[in-house]
Amino acid sequence: MPEVQPVCTLATAVFRINRRHESRSTLITTNRSFSEWSEVFPNAACTVALIDRLVHHAEIVAIKGESYRRKEAQERTEQRARKRRSTVGAAA
């Protein structure tokens, strides 16, 4: 599995969420559950503080199912592989 690169540092995320906390709406999308955030943000105390701020008064919508981006990427990969096989077969 490829390493996850955070969009911002944990300190920046905590700072931004603290500034918006209880004053503005914040929408966050992720393909990771909260229990996996420690893999992205290694500082446990800050990660807990960030999640605490995010879920306080939150409406969490969990969507289960196959990822369309992953499915489309897999289909493109398979198409490229078929194209390579047909090109190699025609050249032989």
C-alpha cells in the first residue's frame, strides 16, 4: 500500500480546525476511519485533539461501498495491459 501523504501537517490542521470550531462549517472527506488517522498523523495527542474538535457537534456521513476512483483506475490499468498485449502480439 502506498504511503499516505497528508495535505497539511497535523499542527496546521489542528490550528485550522480550532479557528473554525463552533463558528463555521467544515467538510472533510477521507477514505480512512478515525482509527487509522494515527498512520497519517503520528502525534497521538494532537490526533485525538483534532478528532475531538471535528466530531463535536458533527454530522458524520459514512459511505460504504467500492471506490469509483479505484474502480476506474483499475479499468484504465486493465485497458493499458490489454493494449500492450495486443501490440506485443501483433509485433511478434
